Amino acid sequence: MYFGEYAVKVDDKGRLTVPSRLRQVMEVEGDAVWYLTRGFDGCISVYPRDEWRRIRAQVSRYSSMNAKALDFRRLFFSSMGEAKIDGQGRMAIPPHLRDLGGIGTDEDAILIGVDDHLEIWNRERWRGFQSGHEAAYKEMATLISMGEEMQGVGQAAMMPPYAGGREANTEKGGKTDAY
């Protein structure tokens, strides 16, 4: 499980240093290969291999003859890049994704854990996202605790929970029912 907010620096070669706490979780989870792609709301989504495979399977259930599904597949998969953490704990962010995310080189960024994946944000976009969703936060929490879908809550529109079921490791290596 990935969580937390971390201020990170993107170096002049477009790499960010992954905080040691997250690298420890990656090691416990066995997450060595990461898939980066355009996220929502201006971020870069970063998925470990197993989660990426689940997303691919879910998306591939829709026919390429479905125009909306095809549009999504084009945007989502064409922006994908693969990364591994190097010996110094750095992850390279492809230039086209840095452009999409509004993240320059030699610039500060925000790395957040979102349970089953990570997101990389331009600092100002992240702060704007937080302030823009603050009013609906309590409502979102209420609906989640009641097990209801959150389509159209405040400004957030979420997909229904993933029905595949998965047992996830905690950061200490134990097992927990994550979803």
C-alpha cells in the first residue's frame, strides 16, 4: 500500500528521487517495474506491474469499435512509459509526461501514494486540486463508508470499486485485504 505526500526534486535529466520509505514498500511489494502514463486532473499516474496488468485487462474488455473506449485507449496507452528505480533510488520521467504534468527539470514536484499506485504532480496543480476538492471531502468519505458509488460527488467523479479482489502486502510485509 502506498500513501503519503512527498516533496521531491526533478533533476536536470528528468529523474526524481523516490523517498526511502516508498522504496522500502516497493521492495516488500516486489514492485520493481513501473508504468507511467497520463493521469487525471493534470498528474502523472505511476502503476506497479500487477496493477498495470489489471488496468490493461479491464480496458481491453471494451471493443476498439467503441469510439469512447478507443479514444481513452489512444490517450492512455500512447502516453505510457516504463521505469525502474536506479541504484541511487531515482525514477526517470519521460519528457512527454513531464510536459503533460507541467513538471520541468530542476523543479520541485509532489509525489503522492494513492493506495495501489503513485502520482506525480506539479506542486501548484496539487495544491489547487486539494483546495478544489476540500468541500466535497466529507461527502466523499460518507459515501465510501456507506458503500455507495460516488458518481458526480462535488467535482469528483469516481469509478466503481474494482471487483477483482486483491490481497495486498502492508509496508511491513504482512498481508491485508486491500480491496
